[in-house]
Amino acid sequence: MIVEGTPLQYTFQGHLAEASTEQVWAIPEQDKELVRTRADVSSRLKRALKPEGDQGVGHLVNHTCCPEHCNAELLLTRAMSGDPRSNFGDDEGAISLVIRAKRAIKRHEAILVHYNPEEGIASWKHVFKCACCRCKGQ
């Protein structure tokens, strides 16, 4: 059951890695479905959030506030198809949310990012309670 007003848990908002000042939203399918089922959302927005693309690997990423354990970061970038040198200007590319390692990540090691480093985890208090080592005081 989806409760009206349920916060989006997997949506990411930021600027493109190419130093753009334009704000972009990356909304994965789980959150798109949540929005499409709400009665207070316009039909235009529901159409814009129709299912598309692959599931991706975002479900493999977890949060930490701890700078020592944070080994990756989330970035928004454009995914170009083909050789941009020969197709310059034809296609700006699809905007994708990517996970970039900040250091070497060992096999079976958890991939940990700070979901909201600028605002701090307090802005996510209605979505989840952080249980990382830093927040638990360990």
C-alpha cells in the first residue's frame, strides 16, 4: 500500500558532472511508480514518468555519513551513444545517474555513498534513520 505523501526514497537531484548549473532529477522506476499511483499528480507528469530504461545497479548502493567508509559517490552525467567526435551536436545524450568509486573497492565490500552531503542526513529524517557507524557513535 502506498500512502499519499510518502517521500521518494531513491530520487537524486543535482547538477550534471559536466559543471552545468542546470538542476536535474534522476528518478528510478521505484519512485516513478510511487508518483504515478498518486491521485494528486497531473496526468502530464504521469506520462512523463512512464517506465523506461534498465533497472540499473542503484539497489547495490547504501548510505553512510562516515567519511572514512564512504567509498563512492553519485553523479549525474550524460550517456553518449556512438563517437561524440563524429556525432557532435546531433544528440546531447541521455542523462544518467552513475556511481563512481572514490577509491578501490574490494570484492564483496559494501558500496557506500553519502546520499546528501551538502544538506546533511537530517534532511532525510522522514525517509529513513541512519544507522551508520558515525550516527551510532561507533
